[in-house]
Amino acid sequence: MQKGAAFKMLSVLHKGLMMGQVFFSGICIYLVYSNSILPAAKELDKTLQVVALLVTAGGVYGGMTFFKKKLMQIRAMQTDAKGKFELYRTACLIQWALLEGPSIFCTICFFLTGNYAFLALVLIILFIFVMTAPAKLKMQLQLQISEAELEDLGVRCEGCCDR
């Protein structure tokens, strides 16, 4: 793998996961808004609202907690930047999965009930998802690695790490 390709792949993966959520939500919105499909489970609206809130809170809290815990473990490790990056990538993927699950669940709840309140939850989750996007400076600070170690990974900062 070329230098820097691992970080680019992580960034592309994040964007792909985000776009998948946006496209799925967009298709469901179109189908409900255009009355192409009638909501099949309007009677479950209140129940699904409670479940969606719990699933969303659990996914966001679980993802953030897991990521912070994993980050502490990575920082404490006495390994090179490449080893830290491998574990960082895994932690990111798990965090994103814990965010994407509730997003898709809320979109399905919207599709089943036609209640736009579920889309508000999807927007909140997407905002959080965007905030977890990989960035070079953020990765350097989170992993507590030097600019030289970052460059050894093939990640060029181009002014973002200037002090």
C-alpha cells in the first residue's frame, strides 16, 4: 500500500458510509413524501419513537464511550505510529457502525410510520457522524503522535501541524 493510502482509505470509507445513510434516507423520504408507498405501521408510531430514542442514545453513547476507551488504550501502548494507526482505524470503524445502525433504524421507522420526527434523529446522528470524520490534525492529537511520526505514516499535514 502506498504511503498515505491508509488514511485516504479511512477518509473515503467514512464518506461512503455517510453517503449510504444519506441516499437511503433520501429514497425513503421520496417514497413517503410522494405517497408512492403508504406508511404501513402508523399504529406503532409512539412505541417506535421511544425505541428509536433509546437506540439512538445507546448508539451515540456506546460509540463515543468505546472510542474514548480505545483511544486511551492506544495512547498507553508502546508501539510505533503504524501500529497505533491500525488500532485507531478499527476504533473509528466500530464507532461509525454504532452511529450508522441507529441512523438506519430511525430511517426505517420513518418509512414505516411516515413521522418526520424520526428524520430529526437521523439528522442529529448524521451531524455527529460528520463530526467524527478523520482529519490529520485530529488524528495526531488523538493518538498523541509527533508530526514526524505522522509523516512516517505518509500523512502530510501541509501546515495543519505548524506551531
